[in-house]
Amino acid sequence: MLKVAVASENKNVCDHFGHCESFEVFETENGKILKHDSMPNPGHRPGFLPNYLHELGVNTIISGGMGGGAVDIFNEHNIEVIVGASGSADEVVKEYLAGNLTSTGSVCHEHAHHDECE
């Protein structure tokens, strides 16, 4: 089983991971979605969310953009990071499972300017 989380705002991919409204969490197997839960963001604190999602058993995180510190923590937990995504959470997970979604490597360097990701 593969657990994929999407940082979301109104069921769409959020531009910035830490400031998302919720996480859409999909349990998948053999390229199919088995279960989908929506979990409210428990709050943005440096280093907290990557560890929180790791404890939930997430294998992959999908977001529009993300800070380098969060990327590093996900990498330490061997969680795949996909950034640069957009659209509905359901659709990006389907694209990911089909092998059609790749990361752009868009990393936000300053939280004060979280809308200006590279």
C-alpha cells in the first residue's frame, strides 16, 4: 500500500505546503485509490508537519510549493516530495499513480514571501 498526501485548499493543490487548509490523504494500492480522508492542517510550525505526516504513514507528499527545511525532513524519512503540482487533489493523485506527475523542484526559500516560489 502507498499513502499519498496532498496539501490542499478547497480540495485543490495548495500553493504552499505549510499554509494549506487541509491534507487530502489517499490510501492506494496497485495504482488505484482505495480510501480518501481529509485532515485539517494541525498548524504550521517549522519541522512539525513533515514529522506529523511521517507518523501518519505517508509515503509521498504533493504540493504546489514547499520550503527547503520541510523537503529535507521529508527526505530524511524517505518520503517522496512532489512540488509544482496544481489542480484538484483527486486528479493529481491519479496522475501520480499513472506515472504522469513529476516534481518541478520548486522550493520556497523565504516564508515571508511564500507566494514567490521558484
